Amino acid sequence: GKPFQAYVKDMVKNQLAQLKCMVLFANEEKIALTEEEEKLLREAAIAYCGSLDEKEKEVLQITEEDVWELYKSLAVSGKLYDMLTQEVEEEISDAEAKVIVVWHIFKDCKESTDQERAEKKKELSDIRERLLTQGADFASLAEEHSDDAKLEYAFGRDEMEQSFETAAFALETGEISDIVETMDGYHLIKCVRDYDEEKTARNKTELLKRRKQEAFDKEYAVFIKGLLSEFNEGAWEDITFDQFEGIDNKNLYEVYEEYWETGEKE
């Protein structure tokens, strides 16, 4: 419902506003960069500006000082985030992060009468009987009978409707559920993998990120309450995408991450 250019500009404004607030918060918490860190970020700013050609310099109108100030803001806000999330428990159990993979056959009942719902449930019961007694192929039956074009779902806890999740997590690999009712209709579920090691490992990473973000947001919300911000709306209105036609230099943040991560490791 919004032009793409307006959406992007609003997103950038929000990011800049949060960055400025985080720097203020960091200052209040007496978080600062060392001389060595500032020197490292100066080198990063020089490297970035050195990557720009003459046209990019003319259009972007950016200086080494501009980039250095941005890089310092990013670094100090990162230190603030680390400080506010240092108490977050990083150990996440397999049980909590467990991801399973299932197939399902779905009958959509959102606009069905009671009689139609009963007929669809009976159809799924007959399909289940064929699967259990005749060894019918689940995927083939799903392609023929399911109202969902998608056969396979991989998910962890609290990602699906509760009745679907409960039934799916109760299955072992190869098992088929009873008929499961959700708000949208009826499902027949087959467990393909009752523990996906690779997806579970990725989910642990995502859960930890979510925990840290929640811890940060809680403290950040208290700090920004009552803060006022003001944008130069006229300057923002003057920015249009066609100004940057032919500009394809995208490594502003990549250079920062390369230098900052290397510095942290050292």
C-alpha cells in the first residue's frame, strides 16, 4: 500500500533513528571506543572511500569523516547491544530447539457446511486406512487429494497451530497421525523426520538471537520512552532513486564488518 521508494526511505529513517538513540544510550552507560578501535574504524572509512569511483563520490557526496562517524556509531551501538544481552542464557537444549519435518494431506473446511465437513473428514479417514492397510504412497495421495499445494513442512515449537503441532510432535519417523482438526480444516500428518539435526542447529541460533533481541528491546524501550526526534523532512523529500542511477557500490557495511570483526578477533 506504499510506493517502494517511500517504503525504503522510511525504513532507512527508522534505522538511523534507532542508531542515534543507541549511541545516546551507550553514552549514558559510559560505553566508549578505545583509541585502537577508533584507529581501526578510521582505516575502514579510508578503505571504503577508496573503493568509490569519481562518479560515486560526486553523487554520494560522502567524506571519510562521514563514514568514520557512522562506523563509530555502529561499533558503539554494537557494544551496547552486547552489554544489554550479556546475561542471556546461551545454552539452548535440543528439546527446546527441535525441528521436525512432516508431510500432510489437508482438507479445507473454512467455508464448508457441517455435512461437507463430515464428508471431508470421512475422506481423510478412508485415505488413512489405505495408508495403514494397503501401503499406499502418501505423497501421491497428497497430490491427488490435498487442498494444500505444499506437501512438506519443517518447524519447531510454537510455529504451527497448537493442535497440529501437538499431533506432529507426538509422532516418530514414519508414523501417521489420526485426523487432526485445526481452525481451517482437517489434516492427516506423516512424520518424515522426528529430529532434523541441521535445521535444529539453525533453530538454536535463531532462538538465541530472539532471546537477545527481546532482552535488548526491553531495556531499549525504557530508554527511548519520552525521547523526541526530528527529521529534516525537506531534505528527505529531495532524495529520489533516480539520483543514484548507475551507482552500484554496495559495500559500506561490508567494509565495516570486515575491519571490525577482524579487529575483535585480534
